[in-house]
Amino acid sequence: MRIIGLLLLSCSLCMSCMQADKKKALIEDDFLVAEQHLSNQLKAVPEPTVYPRTTGKDGQLIATPKNDWTEGFYPGCLWYIYEHNREESWKQSAVKWTEALEPMKKLTSHHDIGFLIYCSFGNGYRLTGKEEYKDVIIEAANSLTTRFSEVTGCIKSWNYRKAWNGKDEWFYPVIIDNMMNLELLYFASKVTGDTRYAKIATTHAETTAKNQLREDYSNYHVVDYDTLTGKVLHQATCQGFSDNSAWARGQAWAVYGYTACFRETNDSIFLNFAKDIADMIMDRVKTDDAIPYWDYDAPVTKETPRDVSAASVTASAMIELSTMVPDGQKYLDYAEKILKSLSSDAYLAKVGDNQGFILMHSVGSLPNGSEIDTPLNYADYYYLEALKRFMDLKGINYKDI
């Protein structure tokens, strides 16, 4: 019996090793494809005067100047490739495309400075330790704090504007995407010792939970506040199917944001929000491959587009969330299912296609007819981040692959 037991144990260990080796090979293939895609983009856009974002209806590359919200994702992708292969040429490309964004550290006209600076300079600082990168992040955090109000208890996303319905006026609009910018503030607190940044981030997260999360832990895209009283004036979901629907990427921003807030504060209330949002997502997904339709409440037809960007963000968040709770395996399993789907021919573009973007089939803003069933650079960024997090969690060393 003892010999049989040892044989069974030996077989089990062999199977585990084979599975681990298979995962290593798959991840290596994914990074190789990503590297080839991004190499093609660097050739197509050799200088950081504009930043690859998506493709147009004609299939041609669309790149944006340094005045939008997505530019930081591109150098972030380059940093992840460098982290994987450790080749100096990739480091130099990442440095060039990152440092060209330095003027954005003074941006105070909208909230997306976190995406712009932390995805670029944040990864650069993590991998190089350059003190000047840390200084850029701190200045960016200072810029972001100028948009915080003690009255509303949150950071204003956009300036005064007409609502997307063309009727309402928004005086202090806050969007769920803003949860993604809080890491910038928490970082500034850690490296400066100034708790003001972290207090603003935590207050914003608390206010967002109170006014943007619904009873089922889905969320509104936009909440507008009265600037004098802090009263909620409007709750809307402009990039989703309806005001009360669960816009897929909005749910992804939320689970990612609250997971990060728990990591930075160790406050269990944020962990509970992250778990409840993650559970809601897993309960409501309607697809066999876990790549959600653009809105969890959208009517499903053959033409209903899926949103790979939402899937990438969700996968990255759930990998981290899985490490924080006793029942974390279910979140890791779900994230792994997403990654397997994203790495399949259905979503991973063939090298030479897709204008150098890694993934296909994302949705920017369907109600506005913008970026429907296209590649998006932030889908690529969070896909690479999710692959890295999965490797780290599984103990797969880059040099061992």
C-alpha cells in the first residue's frame, strides 16, 4: 500500500509539473506575440509625439497627442515587455515614451493623471528606481489633489458640462473610472510620509461606495454632486445600456479600484466591496468564455459586442484579489479562464494584423458610436499586467521560461 501511495504521489507531482510547464509555455507565447505586436507599433510610430490608442473604422491606426487620457498605457506596455525579457532596447523605448509624458504631471483639467503618470512613470520607478520618476509621480499627485472637494468628499472627474442626455447639467461629475487613480495618491503618501494624499484617496473611495455602488454591487458610471452641499444630483450610466445597467468596464474599474484600496489601507470594508463586486461579475456574465458583453444588462444578439478591455481589467484585479481572501481560488480560477480566452485565436491578434495592438474586440463607448469592436491600448496594458501577476503568483520566474 505504501508503494502504491508513493506511486500515486509521484504521478500527482508529475502532473503538476507538466501543468506548470504548459502554463509557462503558454505565457511565453503570449509575451512573444505581444513583443512582436509592439515592435511593429514602434516602427509605425517611432517617436512619442502621438501615442497609439486604437484603430478607426477603416482599420487604420489612431494615435492621440498628449492631451487625452490613454497615453500612459503605451509606455506601460513597453515596461511590461522589458520586465519580461530584460532586453536593454525595450528599456530604452519604455524610458523614451515615458519621459515624453513628463509635462502631464501638471495636468489639473481632469482626473486621468493617474492613468497617464502611474501606468508610465509608476512602472518605470518600480523597475528602475529612478528618483526623478518618483518626483514626477509626487507632483502628479499634487495636481490630482486640486480636484478634491471636502464638500463632496471626492475627486471631480470632469469639469462642468452638459450631461450626455443633452438635458441635465453636471456641476461636479465623478465617474467610476476615478477609482483607478487612487493608487497614485497612496504611492505619494508612502514615499513622502504625508498622509494627506492617502486621506483624500480613502475618502473618495468611501464616498464612491456610498453613492455609486448599488444594492447588488453594480455601479453607476457617473454621479453628479452639488458643489455647495455635496448632495447627489444625478446618477447615470452614459457608456452603458441604460442608467441602471451594469456597464462592463465600469464594473471592472470598481473591482480593481477597491482591491487596490484594500492593499493600500488594509481596511476590510474595501475588501468586502471588492469581493461583492467580483461575485456580482461572476454571477452575471452571460458568456461561456468569461469575456463579457459590453454591458451585463445589454440585450444579447449575434451582433452584441464583447468588451475585451473589461475582461483584461477584471482578470488583473481578480488575480490580486485571490491572494487576499481564504476562498481566493475561485477568483484566480475565473481570472485564469479569462486569460485563456484572451490568449486564444478569438481575441489575440495575429502578428502583422490589428495595427500592432495585442488584443481584438474591445468597446470604448457604444452609446456614442465610438470605438466599437476595436483594439484599445488599455486592454493590452491590463492583459500584460494580468499575465505578469499570474506569473508572480504561480512563482514562474521570467528567467526560467
